[in-house]
Amino acid sequence: MSNPDALRARAATLHLHGLLAHWSEVVAADWLASLIHWEEQERHRRSLERRLKDARIGRFKPLCDFDWSWPKRCDRAAVEALMALDFLTEAANVVLVGPNELVT
């Protein structure tokens, strides 16, 4: 069984006021930890979806599906080197400059 105080704190963080108002009735329920976990996971998923939508970055395309014939000035070797993430071990930064959508 999960720590009841920790579960109550997680429920409070989620603002589950109805559940908190009946805490003494549900604290021993075997489904309580699962319910709180499900709520946390769903809120995290929805938050990520909302942030991706707000960022307007569109659909992600795997590098293996990238059309290297367009744009003409794309340095394939440099992009593939960046995808190896070696710059992380060097504590270096990468800045990509350009539009994030097809300009017609």
C-alpha cells in the first residue's frame, strides 16, 4: 500500500477537492493509488499535447524519412552528426536557424 500522506499530497497537488473532502472514506481503498496515478499521467499527456499544439511545430518526421534533395542547402553530414548527440558530451549548444515550416 502507498503512503497515505504522500497520496493525499499528490491528490492535493492535482486539486482533487472532491476526493480530498471524502478522504477518510477512500484512504484505504485499493484503487486510490491507481486513480491518482492515472490522473497524473493523463494530465501530463494532455499538457504535452497542448504545448506541442501551442508551439505549432507540426508533425515530427524521422530522419530516415527526410528528403535530402530538398532543401538544396541542407548539410546532410552536419545534420547526421548532430543526431549522434556528441555535442552533449562536450557540453556544447546547437542552434538551428530557419523557418520551421514549408514556405511556399
